[in-house]
Amino acid sequence: MLRALAVLHDCCAGGRNREKRRLSSFHLLCLIVVITLAFEFTNGWHDAASSIATIVSTRVLRPLYAVAWAAFWNFIAAFFFGTAVAKTMGSGLVDLKLVSESVLLAGLLGAIVWNYATIRVGLPASSSHALMGGYGGAAIAAAGFRAILVPGWIKPIIFIFIGPLVGMAAGLAVTVITSWIVRRQSPRRVDKWFRRLQLVSAGLFSLGHGTNDAQKGMGIITAALVSGGILQSYVVPYWVILCCHLAIAGGTMAGGWRVVKTMGQKITKLTPFSGFAAETAAALTLIGTARAGIPVSTTHVITGAISGVGASRRITAVRWGVTERIMWAWVLTIPGAGIMGAAFHFLFLNWLH
């Protein structure tokens, strides 16, 4: 009789422990969703500078109206271009069978800390690569390098270097083509028309920014849902799409004025004509890479496009010292955020388990 009661007690205790672990996992999953949306907010806040730098620098719109315009198109992007980048981000970089919700949480926190650090010093570092670095660093800390899906990292890492060059080439090409089209028009007329056209190019660039960057948060949330057993297959739910776009649009509304100054004024002097060329070139690059499922940096692309527009006048029009400083931030982002992601994993390894 006593033995039977002991067995019954053990069974009940085991059931309570399993329920406790299940609730703990559910709460952790909710925390990941909230922090991912917070990350998307900081992404929009951080990259608002990239979205509005040219249109503010050329004085086509005041900063408040510019961020509202960019935020609107960030959200509208939810209804275009699919979720190819989200799939790459969530299931193409790390083996989901080898990571848990705690790894995703550590990666998110590492990315957010790195983002905040670069905002404080006014550097337009990549929020996208910070997320990749934090995610990868936490996964390596948890399961070793076997957790990394090497083929999934090849294109994003290549585009750390190619992305700015593609943006630069596109900026140079758009500048040459548009210059030829308006070659017989008076400077005053050109300025008048391109002030209007820059509203279109800024909206198009924000559309590309929204579809590329919001999908990275979608990828992390969907990965957490799969890892937690909520989803059986990797399909991004519609509510995740809407929430991520709302978060990035809200962050864009918050702005990022330190980086606006760097992006819009320190690299090269812009006019409405050159602003239109830079935004159009960057938008075409972002939309093309989003369709291909390559998670590139919005900041890298627009910086390259601005540099290309400046170089179309003369090489000395670009302040290469500022550009070099920005490039160092790009190179250091993935390993720096990775170290922070790994540190967060070790920090609360015992706390969560």
C-alpha cells in the first residue's frame, strides 16, 4: 500500500514538473515574440536614418514628415514580396533541431545590445547582421559549430562586401541615366521635378527596407514557434507578418537622428536629383535581394548608393574617411554581436534551466 502511494506521488510530481516545464517554455516563447518585436522596433529606429537620410538632407521633407512617410511604406511592404528572407533567416542559418528557445532569446539580446551600442556612437551598422551574429553566436555557444548551416551563411556574408558595391554601381548607373534624360533641362526645372520624384523614390526605398528587414524578425519568431512545437513546419503565420511590420514602422517613426546626420551629410553633399538616384538605386537592390531570399543590410546598400552618386561627380566628392569608418562597423558587426549572443547564453544558462 505504501509502495503504491509512493508510485502515485511520483507520477503526480512528474506530471506537475512536466506542466511547469511546459508553462516555462510557453512563457519563454512569449518573451521571444515580445523581444523580437522590440528588436524590430529598434531596427526601424536604427535604420530610419537609412530610410530618410537623403530626403531630409535635401530638405524635400522635414524630419517628422519624412519618418511618417517612411513608416507608412515600411508597413505597406507587409503585403508584397513574400517571406523568402524570413525562411533564410529562421531556418537557413542554424539547425533548429540543435537549438532551444533560450538560444533564440540570447541571440536577440546580443543583437539588441550591439544595435544600441552603434546607435550611441552614431554608426550606421547593420541591424540585420547584428541579428545574424547574435543568433549564430548563441547557437555556437549552445551546440558548437555543428549548429551552423554553412551554406545558408555564404550569400549573406558575401553580400556584406558585395551589397555596398552593388548599391554603388546602381547609384552610379541611375545617376548617369537620369543625367542623360534631363541633360537639356534647366537646373531650376530639374530641381523642381526631382523634389517631387524624391517622394516616390523615398517611398520605394522604404518599401524595400520594410520587406527586407521585417522578414528577419519574422524568421526568428517562426523559428521559435517551430522549436517550441507550436508549428509543425516552417511557415510564417500571417499575424507574425503584420506584427513585425507594425513594429518596424513604429521604430521608424521614432527616428534615429544621430545616424541621419552621418548618412545624409557626412558621406557626400546631396541634391534632390542625387537623392532620387541614391534612393532608387538602393530600392531596386533591396527588392531584388528580397525576391532572391538574401538577407542584406539596408544600411550597407543605401550607403553604397550614396557613395556611387557622389563618385559620379568626382571621386573626391565622397568622404572616403567616413565611409571607411562605417565599413569597419560592418565588418565587426557579426562577430561582435556573436560574442554578445554567446555571452547572454552563458549568462542565463543556469537561470533558465
